[in-house]
Amino acid sequence: MRRMSVWDMVLTPKGLRFLGRTYPCTIGKGGITGTKREGDGGTPQGIHRIVGMLYRPDRMARPADWAVPIRPGDLWSDDPTDEDYNMMVRAPYPPSHETLRRADPLYDLILLTDWNWPYAVPGRGSAIFIHQWRRPGYPTEGCIALRRGDIRRIAPQIKHRTRLIVL
């Protein structure tokens, strides 16, 4: 493992530390886990690269030049039996999936991690995102969630070398 750098996001007991600031956050309802499984609600331990950024162009300006718009019909496969497991897919898509273009603001801005990606192991868990929280202290299904203003402040500062470190 290379040393931690200022560009790393580090999950601490006090929040998510990035570029010298610590932001309050929530994690999965299953806590931090070293044995992540689909549907367990756990936030996986490890060092995860930030491999993508998705945003709602109808709700916000592009946060970074490499951000990809979330379009109507964009979904994320969470079906471990499907060949597109843990990948972005398009509707119609009969296997189990999560809608990325939600009515609520949780996925207006998503930072994608490389958890179980790009070559997903079936059942090891899908889609560990960093996204907006529902409210303070409300757990996720395994993702890390931040206040709206905080994720919007962080997103433009993400670099190719940024990693999410969950110890």
C-alpha cells in the first residue's frame, strides 16, 4: 500500500477526512465489514479508488469536467446472477437493480468507488458510492453519505489519485 496522501479520503470515527477537513458522514447500517456481501448493509474495509462521478444535470451544474450525467433510464445492477452485476445498465432491465435517477436528492451527485468493480465477484456486494445523506445519522445500505453542501464541495477537488480509505 502506498502511503496515505492529502488527496485520500479517510473514514475516521469523527467523519470523512479530505484535504485537511473532516466532514460528518453516515455509513452502512451493517457497520464496517471485512467480509462484504450483497444486501448486508456493510461498508467494506479497504482502500478504494474513486473511479467515476455521476450527477443530475437537471438539478446541478457539472461538478467536474469528467463527471457523467445521469439520464432517465440509468440503473445500477445489483443482481449477483446477472452478467452485468455491479455495472451501470439501462432500462428496461428485468434483473434486480437500483434506479440512479431518483425522485429524492440522494443520488444527485455520486462518487463511484471500485468496490467489486470492474470484474465483480457475484454476491460480494455492489455499488459502494459516496452520495448525499438522507439526514444526519441515518445509515445507508453500505455507501458513505454526506451533507449536500459537503459532497458538492468535495466533488470538484477529486483527483485521479484520490482514494477512499476505510480502516
